Amino acid sequence: MKDVQIMFAERYSATGEVKKIVPGFKYGAGAITSSSNLTQRVLKVLLTEYGSNAYTPELGTAIRDFTVMASSNADEAAITSMAGLVITQTETQIKGEQKNYTTLAPDEILDRIEIINIFFNGDTNAWKIRMAIYNQNNNVSVVEI
């Protein structure tokens, strides 16, 4: 991946607590390497709906099903189960893809994705998934969607 880097900025309350994490983009960043490359690849697969990419329709997850379920009156167990499915789909695709790359550094190779928690955010009126993305060096990036 190159040219556009996803960056996250923390916004703090008056007491110093993290209030929200805001995504941003840095254009013209050149090649994105290390764990940032892995995180972007994971987010790309995770947030792509199956069949929405004309060139690789098999790319993606059931993220739409998760968002529909999360915006309905589904119970927490069903939402948690669907989130687990979407994360598993993402992990399976990334691990399959990276077999074809011979130039990935250990920081760019996915070891595993773990769900930290799934919770309802009353401020945004939305369900959130907080996950840990571990690379082959066992370094972790924590992402919330």
C-alpha cells in the first residue's frame, strides 16, 4: 500500500481522558510499511462488503450484515457472534493473501486478530468493535471501528 496513510488522532477531555479517536489521512506519504501496512490491509478487507469490488468480488466480509444487525433490535449475543464472524473472515483472507507476498517484513505479516470487546457507544448510538491486530513479531495495534 502506498500514498495514503490512515492516521488516528486522540481527542482528550478536560480531565485528560481519551474522549474519542478520530481517523485522518496523510496523502503523499510514500510506501506504507511496518505495522501500519498490516493495519491498513486489515481495515480494507474488514470494511469491504463481499461482492462490492468488481475486480476481486471474493474480497471482503459480511460487514453489511453486521451493520444491519447492529442497527436493528438484535440482542447482544447475536451482534457479538456476527462481529466474531466478520473478524474471522478478515483474518482468513489476510492470512491467505500474505502467502502470495514474498517481500513482507515480519511487522507486516498477520499473526492473529483478537476481539478486545464489543460495546454499545451511547454517544454515537452505535455498536463498536475494539480489536487487537498482532503481527508476526507479536507487536499489536489496537483498532476500534
